[in-house]
Amino acid sequence: MARELKNPVYTLVQGTLRHLYPTEEGPGRLDALGRGGNLVLGTRIGNTRNLAVANGPVSYPHLWGTTSFDWVQWNGSIQQPMARNIGEALGVNALITLQGNPADIFESTVNIQNLFLLEKKLEKLEAPRWPENVLGPIDQEKASRGEALYTQHCAACHESKPREPNEFGKVFLRIIMVRLDVIGTDPTAAVNFNRRLVRTGQLSQPPIGLPPVITAANALEEVTRQVTKRKYAELNIPPEMQDEMNGWRENKIRAPLAYRARNMDGIWATAPYLHNNSVPSLYQLLLPAAERAREFSVGSLEYDPRVVGFQTANFEGGFRFRTNITGNSNAGHEFRDGPRVKGVIGPLLSEPERWAIVECLKTR
């Protein structure tokens, strides 16, 4: 019989003892799907067998533009803003009842009205512009040459196009998902979520009636759907307002073996790069993987406008990022000569070409 977990602190201690979190996250990274899944799908359901190793930390993504896209998260797993925000609230310890009195199942402390207000604020957030008075002027001639190279080698993946209007008549930008075997970057985060299974415990019994074992994606979808449904009923929110609070999108959660190619707006302000922060600068991202730094320090606030990234030298209090650890690989997204396989996405770039693309990306 599964052992019942009493509280999140117990889970945290058990997680440490059982080495659930072997990959140190460091500044600006978190395995949110793994940790949140352990809290909600392990602790709250009350089954230690649902705890999973969370060794795929990802970068905190930039928030500007989020409300414009059809799917979000690094693995393009969540469609609806309300489901995303409820999942995040539950993952950082908002309470939810998933066992006990059937009448209390899916009761939660999530404040959906505040989540909706935050989402409306997020719609107004714009990408930052390169501050020439602080970081120096952009070489416009070099940036122009880089623009042509960007269009040739990068735009097909990084420039989202509008979808057809959805069932609500709303238009969103279609994110471009790239399969793991094509992009070649560290697969851990996507694979972990794709393979994770959940034993549903009491949720498999009437009146819920879920299958005894389902995927983590299906479990998260059901939990967020039921929390939303209960909250809308409690607050007497009419259907047309529910549609708006849901961001005019259905609650769908998936687990593709792929990562999204994010748009380049404000990309200069989001170092380190790749989904797991394993490449310290835009310049290094244009190098073959074998020439990228295998170790570097993270946490410095000193910015290097030439390479477009933060200083990586050792300093007191810095976090040493090591790319040979599970979840930390800096492979993939390579420009080097050879067949377009295993993460090679373009030809070897010359030094002038790399610097031109870097200059171009300062203008985004």
C-alpha cells in the first residue's frame, strides 16, 4: 500500500534522501514541471510512487509575448493561460484536496480572479530594447549584414506566424516545435514529462473515475480543469466571462518530445541560452558545440555587450555550471559543416558572420 504523505516539508526531506533532485539548478533555473509534479501528483494525491526524479532544470523564460502564443512552456505543453497559471500556483504550494472527503476533492486555495488580473497585466508587457546609452551603440551596417544571415539561417524557426482564428474567433501565433532528434539539445526536461506516469489513487474512484494510471500531462490537465470548474461555480462566473478568463483557449496539456523555438524579441536580455541555460552567450550559441564552454560561472550581473551574455569568470558566490551533468548538456542547435542530423541545423559560420548575427540580434 502506498504511504500517505502528510505535507510538502516531508516530501522535500524525502526528495533529498531519495535523490529526487540530483542536478543543481543554480540561478535562473528550475525543474518546475518535476518539482511541481512531485508536490501535486505525489504529496497531494498521497502516493510516494508518483514521485519522480526531477533532473531537467530549465531557464525561467521571458514573459513578454507569452499571451500571444498558442502553446507555452519550453516543451510547448500547455495551451490555456488559466490552466498554466493554476498549475504554477499549485506547484508553489497553493493547497488542493486530492484525497479524503469526496465532496472536498479539487477544493483549492488558488485565487483565479487574481490569476486573471495578472494575465491581463502580462498582455501589456513589451520586450526591452537594447539600451545604447548603457551597453553601447549598435553597428547598423554590421547588423544589416546579420539580418540577411538571420533570415537565411534562423527565421524559419524563430519567426512565428499567425494561426487561423480558433473556435472563439481569436488569432494566436503558432509556435514552432522542433523534435529532439532534430534540435539535438539536452532531452531530459522533455523526456521526463513525456514518460511520467501518475497513479490516480482516489481520483480513479467515483465520482471522478479517472483510469488508475495516466500520464502526467493528462493528470495535470484533469486537475487544472476540475479546479477551474469548481472555482467558476463557487464564484458564479457566467460562461462568457469564463471564456475570457480562460484566454479564449481550451484546456489542453500535452507532452511532446520536442522543444519550442522561441521568438527573438528581446533575446539579448535573456542570457544564458538554450532551454537549460547551458550556453552563456549568443556568440557561443553560434559556435559548434565542441567549441562552447564546458564549464562557466552563473550569477554575475556584469554584462558583456560584445558576446551578448553575462560575465562567466569565477567569482565568490557564483554557481559553477557544468555541462557534463544530466540535464545540463550544451549540445545541439549547431552551425557546423556536415549532414543536418543530431542537432546540426546550419552550416559552419565564419567569424564575421557570427558577429554580424550577434549584432543583428541586438536590434530585436
